[in-house]
Amino acid sequence: RLQQAAKFADISIGDKIIADSASGESNQSQPLAHFSPNKDCLVQDSTPIALNINANTTITLFTSGSTGDAKAIKKYWYQLANEVECLEQLFPQALSPQQLTSEQSSCILSTVTHKHIYGLLFKLIWPVFTDKQIICETIEYPEQIEQYSQNFTKLLLISSPSYLARTAQQFSAQTMTKIQRVFCSGGALSANVADEIFSKYQQTITEVYGSTETGGIAWRQQSKSVQWQLFPQHQVSLAKDDTLVLTSNFLAEGERYKTDDRVELNGRFFNLLGRVDRIIKLHEKRLSLDEMESQLISLENVNACHCFVLDTLQNKSALVAVIALKNNNALPSDLSEKKLLINSCKKALLSVFEPSLLPRKWRFVAQLPFNSQGKLVKTELVTLFNSSNKVHQYDLMSICLNE
């Protein structure tokens, strides 16, 4: 299996494979990968060079930085190769000759870059190992997929929840019939979006749950089950705080990794209960931000939302909410319209939460600010509440339910 690494011997700078990766919260560049123990591979021109990859080659990946500063995570090549082998076993039809041949009639499209572990594995390493045709261009608009569907008879789409939520209504039925499978990772795909895509196109989305540290952990198809099914390579247990602890050949030998996600475990299946750091203490009471967001998303006109604690200049903290409305719902144009929206959100929350736990400030947007990795850009969320942001100057405290 590891000899397949030789397929990377023809990589050159013109192929745009080895590149810089944005660290998530900012636009600072980080190297995608450091190759060792021999030496870093620096490509000076477009002449193909051998990367000399072997089982003990280490690759340094950087996390998205969505929960803090980007962290450097060292991976051995054999860990990535083990995960590719697992993907091939789990989804043998996804890249098989019957689904996607190496001929000109089929290709793999991706709305995510190779600059994080999901894109690196699904867009680059797995297809290269299995001799499949990759479109290197990162897809940004549905029109690009429509165009490729004119040139290819079979497509595989690698995407993210934010992209699918934004474009679910924009594909033609003819294009969707050519998409053999859709993989989705990088965050939680809402049940509404999964149901919408299945109802309109009869397309089942295969979601993959994991992290840079662990690689893929589990998968699901919401049209069949909301529970996540563990990858067969993982052995798991629960910590005292109900977070998932796993060992796997995706990790370094002997390593046990404790995730930040609470789960309800049932054999080889589990339900995600939310991140530990998404449970906060507010006014001496415990509050699950994930539960609050779930309640808001259940509203008919809400497409997505994010609740978080905002630190103000007065050294005070306040719970705030950013609401992305569905496509056919116009953003509020004045204070009265916004007050009506806030009241409808408040009414939904009061059926579950005490009044003192409700958000103190609200913002309504066309879509949440996601980066190319499908991660929320928190600095942009904070900017929405900046008093100097003229777009939102009409958002007075009295309208923000600051009772």
C-alpha cells in the first residue's frame, strides 16, 4: 500500500498541490505540510521532483483554528494511508470503476481545498491512490458544477455543510442525476438541508465526522439514520464527561485521544450531544448553546444560526445570536421588522429556556461567514456587533431585548 506514495513523485509546483494554508481565524499563511525525516521538499520550479515518501514520513497539518489558534498536528504517512484504506473498504463503490472510471467520462469535484485533512484525503490522496481524475479547481459556484456536468457523465462531489446549505436549491435535476455520491464534512449538516436535498433530488449525503487530530471518526446518511456509525478501525470508550475517547491506527501507535464532543454511545453507533465548550454558565445556570441553536433552526424562516458569548469593551459579557434567514425571507429593513423577527425567535426559545438565558443582541444576515474550509470565521461574527458597523447601527439595545 505504501508504495502507492510513489504516485506523488510527479508533483510539481504548477500542480498547485503543495501550497500555503490559511489558519482559519486570520489570513496568515501556514505551510500545508512539512516532509521529514530527510528534509523539507522545496520546489523551486515546475520540474517534477520525487518527494521520497515512506511509512515514517511525517506531515505537519494545521487545524482550522475555529475553536482557537491553529495548532500544528504531526501525522505519519502510514496514518493517512491507513485512513485511505479504510475509506476504500467503507465506500467501495464511491471511487470504483463502476462509479468513477479513470476515463474522460468521469471526474471528482470539490468545493473544499486540499489545505486541511478532509480535502487532502478526499480530494487528493484517495483519488490519486485509486487512479481517478481530479478537477484541481476548487468549486465556488453551482454554475461550475453545471458546466462540468455537461462534459462528464459521472461526478463525485466533495463538499461542506455551509456550501450545501447555501446552494441546495440551485442545482438542476439533470446535474444531480450525474452526481454519483456527495461527501460532506467540516461541520454539522442540518437535518433541514439533508431532507431538502433528498426530497428534491433523491440524493443521499454521506457525512463524515472527524478532526485534524483524529482523521475520520464516523459517518452517517441522515436520510437513513441520524446516528453516526464508527469507522471500523476505531476502538472507543466514554470519559467521565461523556466525551469520546478513541484508539485507532489513524493515530500514532499507542495513542489515546480524548475528543471535545459529548456523545450518547450505543455499541458502534452514537449521537452527538455537542461540544464540551458549547456548554456555558450564564447567570449561575448551565446553558447548551447547541441546544439553543437547534431550537432557533427549527423556525420556518431560519436557515442557520450561531450563538456565542461576546466580550464588550466594558469588560462585560453578553450572549448574542446571529441568524441567517432562508433564501425567500428578506432581511429586516427597519426597526419594526427586526423587532418582529426577534420576538418570534424569543417566543421559540421561551418554550425551553428561562428569560434570563436569552440572547441580549441579535443580528440577521443572508448567510453566516464561513471560510473555504467550511468553518465559521468568528472575527467576522464579532464585527457584526461593532458599534461602528454602519450596517447595524439601527440595532439599539431596546430592540435587542435588553430588559
